[in-house]
Amino acid sequence: MSSSYSKTPRKCSTCGAPLFYRRDVTTSESGTPRVDAMLVCRNEGCSEPALHLKTEHPDTQSQPA
């Protein structure tokens, strides 16, 4: 028995254009890194171009030696 799986891309709820996943890494003035994960619409003229999913604060102090 064979099966096939086709992943369909997520679509923007405002304009219907495909979305892509983006991770922005920034560092605050105190040196703390922050990673923002979001879905971004490929249509530059969209009224809601980005959907923020989560913010991660990687802990760089607890790296194993």
C-alpha cells in the first residue's frame, strides 16, 4: 500500500498570497539575544504583512563546557 503526502503552503488570511516563515535575530543594548518568529505575506501590498508567532530568548549563559 502506497501513500503520498503533499504539503500545501499556508495562505494569508487577508489577501490569499503564500506565506513564508521568517526568524529575525536581534541583540539588545545589554547584549541579550532575541529571536522573533513570524509568518510573512509574500504580497508587499498586503494590509497585514506579518503575523508574529513567538519570541525566543536563547540562554547563552548555560552552554555546556
